[in-house]
Amino acid sequence: MKLLVEAPWWDREGLRRIIAALSEDGGAVRIVGGAVRDTLLGLAVTDVDLATTLRPDDVMRRLEAADIKVVPTGIAHGTVTGIASGDRHEVTTLRRDVATDGRRATIAFADDWRDDAARRDFTINALYADPVTGQVDDYFGGLADLAAGRIRFIGDAAMRIAEDHLRILRFYRFAARFGQGGLDPDGHAAVIAARQSLKSLSRERVADELTKILVLPDPRGIVAQMAADGIFAVILPELAPDHAATLDRLLGNEAATGAEPAALRRLAALLPANAGVAEQVASRLRFSTRQRKHLAALAGHRGAALPPARRLAHAIGVEAARDVCLLAGDAQAAAAATEQLSGWQVPDLPVRGGDIIARGVTAGPEVARILKAVEAQWVAEDFPGAARVAQLLDQMIGRASD
């Protein structure tokens, strides 16, 4: 099998320089994992990772000798990153697990390619390609599973999950992305049986995997499967009873407007229209302050009658307003809102308190009241320019004088 040699990334200068440096004097190196899998499927490849029998210190020495920058990104686990000709590639020494606790593994370096393959999660991720010939080595039937669209754990599914509980969520994600037909029975039974072990994972890891699932082109099928299997009862007990209908409407609106998938928007579709609940979920999943505010804004406005899109954007921001309209409206309303917000930024009110004082109003609460009244009318009139705002200001001051 030499399909890989036709891949667009195969002859990249930086990759070739790194491979040449590691291959000198009998060094063994292969391309591994996602780059092999995705190339065989005809998908775009973003990262090309390498595996080698060389120990990390030898990898670093060889790369530096070839004038290739080295970053010890995961040196404790045998991974360094080589940067050559603008390309970044991770190089990892072959490993085998010594001990695991479901969250992290104690590893030892290995010399056998099969040992390294055996510690990976799924057969389709344990494919290794010769960097010269493109020949693919497959130790556990990954090529057949790839052709069949079958996501199968390597060896005993329960043991693989016990080594790393995050593999439960990865099973669903890979099934949604690469699977065809039903789920592998052994793997499916194992993830359901082990679902409570997800509680032992860090919230950041759960959040990362969940958001990767939600930004898949169409996650509806796998979301429904995870709900039926009790996965969300463990990681997202706030799941709304009507989440399927909301997610279905959202994806229809995204398709109608050409909106790119967004994890927070789709997560909001799974939650009740309650800002407090959204805040709790965002906090538990260790989202950033910006992400927490965004999710809460979506939840807080989704169940209410919506103002015009730009008025809503003035209150919560353009991105949040667009997401609320995609969540709450039908395709026609969502398209209209998207068009109104496209390329638009919330403008600054072209008047300040000093302008009011300059017109003879004494500094104090009256200035703030007039400014607030002017802003409210400015928003209601869809943000007119400075000339109209000056008229509004004169009107408000005149009323105050009366």
C-alpha cells in the first residue's frame, strides 16, 4: 500500500528534514496515527506525528545537529516537537504502559512497534507508515475496520477504558466521525458499563472531548445515542428534555445561513433556557470567563421574545446575538438576523456626559439620566449617526428644562 506517497503533505520540506535527521545511522521512524488514517480516507491532514525507536535525548541530539529547533513539549512521556522549515511535528519514542489508573499512565520506553500500537485506543489509530515507501503496518486489523467504518478498541474494550476513562467519550466521537452502521457491540457495551468512571476525569478533559463532539458536522445522531446510553446523566445532568428538537432546529438554521459549527452554541441547545443553569455548567466545565458569559447570554435570551438583532447585539454582543437568533428562530428569522449582523459592529454612542454639561446641564444625576434616555432612543432608532444623536440630545435636554 503506497497511497500515502501521493498525499499533499508527504514531501513537505520540514517533515523530510526531520525524518532524514532521525533516520541516520539506522534510526527507525514512522508516521503514525491520524495522518495515516485520514490520508487513507481521503481527508485533509493537519498534523503529521512521528514515532521512533530512538530515546528522547537521542531524538533531541539528532534534530539539533541538523539545525532543527527542538521543543521538549512532553519529554517526560517521550515526546518532543521538531520545528523545521516552518513545519512542526511531534516525535514520540515508542512506549508501553507500566501502570494506569484511568486518568494517567506510567510508561516505559519500548523498542517494539507492536507494543506501542497495543497501548493505543482504537485499531484505526494504530496504523504506522514507512516514511520512504508509504507501506502501512497494521497490527490489529485497523485497515479492515477503517474500510468497514468500524470503531473497535484494541484488545479487550473494558481494559482499554480502564486505562483511560476518556476513551468512553472518544468512542462516541470517533463513531460519529468515522463510523458506518451501528456501534461495535463489544465497545458499546463496555462504554455503557463504565460510564460512571467519567466522574473521575478532570473537568477540562471532559469539556474538551464534549466540545469536539459538538462541533462535528452533524452530532445529532451521536448526541441521541449518548443520551440513551446514560452518558449525559453523568457528564451533563442538566440536559434539557427538549434538547433534540432544539438541536435539530439549530442545525437547520446553521445550514440555512451558512453558519460554521460552534461548540458553545450547540451546547446551549442541549441546556434549558436558564442563565443560572448555564453558568453552573460553564463553571463546572472550567470554561473561561468569556465563555461562561457567552453561554449564559444564550440561555438567558433563548426562551424570551427577541428584540431586533442589532438591539440584542447592543446588549450582549454581536456573536452572542447571532447565536441566540440561530437557536431561537426559524430559518427565515435566523437568516434575516444573520444578514443584519454580518460585518456589523456595535457602535459607540456619539455623545458623552461632557457634551450634556456643555449644553448647560449641571453635573450630577441629571446628566446620567439624560445620557441614558438618549442612548435608549438611539438604540430604538437602530443607531443613527452623530447628527441625529445631537437632535435627540437637544430634545432630552429641552424636556428636562420643561
